[in-house]
Amino acid sequence: MLAQQRQQAILERVRRTGGVRVADLVRDLGVSDMTIRRDLEVLAERGLLEKVHGGATVAGPGSTEEPGFAAKSVRQQAEKESIARHAAHLIRPGSSVALSAGTTTWTFAHHLIDVPELTVITNSLQVADVFHRSGRPDQTVVLVGGVRTPSDALVGPVAVAAIRSLNVDVLVLGVHGMSLRAGFTTPNLLEAETDRELVAAAQQLVVLADHTKWGTIGISSIARLDQAHVVVTDAGLPEPARAELAEQVGELIVAGDAQDEASAL
């Protein structure tokens, strides 16, 4: 098992159980005590967990905590891939689509490379790079300017001014959290302002959010739940949360459900 795979397995266990012991990880993963402690140190430095005596516990995020792009990219990778794969079917050839910043929208961008004649508007350096590397001559990419955030988003007055002059068919929005009270949120005030302009510029709002985003609240709200035409999440979202979310949004798509997977075959 590669170090990244091992660290992802540790993270998943911490998030599932709330904490892990070094001794248990050594036994279950078949590596040395030193290796596990080094993995925990790496994950703690990224802000993904908190080290304690003899193990680690889940990190408790505050409303303004904003992990960097690299830290977020190792979280819920399988869920993000499933969400992105299903959401890609919502984008039609020849349409204009805006993508906000984030690791879920970055994953989603990889699934749009084969969609012909797209016009893509984004405030994400990482998303723009995906399309730049693909080099399709029939796709147009508009990267708004602005000030760079820890999540590699471009925000602020320059970004806002650019977005206000645009009209797009669909906005695909990644979020830090979602809840009944606060709606879709982010821990970055300037990013929230920029995302609200993206929402205003779009005819349709599609939100991509894995199950860990439910109940998480960032300091600033982007949009109400009922403003979303579609929300795509994963099968890890509990049934009570699904019911609450489905009552608010236009359509709820749960990627990874047995029924959902069968209908996709």
C-alpha cells in the first residue's frame, strides 16, 4: 500500500469512528509504529486530524477554517469521483457552464473534457488548468481574475466585476458545507461574495457536495438550499438528511446508491 493510500485509509477510519489508536493501525495496516506516527504527523500538518497521545482524533472545523487545495484533495476521493461522474450527464454539448473553485469541481472538470463545444467560466486556477492541459480547440475557457485563496480560488472585486458581465446556462458549485439553517456555505468571506455572483449569473444551479458537507457550516452563506435546481451527493448521506434535503432542493441525486447505479447501467 502506497503512503497516500494508507493515509487515506487512516483518514476514513478517523472520520468513521471519531478516533484511532496507533497500535490498532500498526496491526491492521501491517506497517511499523514509526510509519503510522509519520502518517499521522503528515495528516495533522494538513489539518485533517488532531494527534493525541497514542493516536489521533477527528479535527473539529471552525466556521472560518479553510484547508488548502492539497489538504482537501485527499478527502472523500471515491465519493467525489462518483458525484462528478453522475453530474457530468447534466451538461449538454455546446452549453456555457461555470465551475466554482474546489476539489469536487476540479474532479468534475476532468469529466467535462470530452464534452464538445463547451464554454467554461471559472474562478479556479486548478479547474482552468484541467482544460488547459486537455487542449481541445472547440472548448473556450474564461478564467476570471482576482486574489488567490488557500483553495486556489480567485476572488474579490476583480472577480466580481468580471462575473457580473456574464450569463451562463449552468453553474456547478462546490461548497464547504450545507445545512437547513445556513444553506450552502463557505469559510471565506470573499469567496462567498464571488460565488453569490456566480449563482446570480446562472440560469441553473447544480451543487456538488459529498455527505461530510451536511451539517457543516462556514461563516458565510452562498445560497439557500431551495435555490439549487439539483444537488448531487453520495450514498454516505444518512436517510434523514436525504429526506430533509430532498424537500428543499429541486432534485436530489445520490451517486453510489444501488438503485442509482443500476439505472446507470
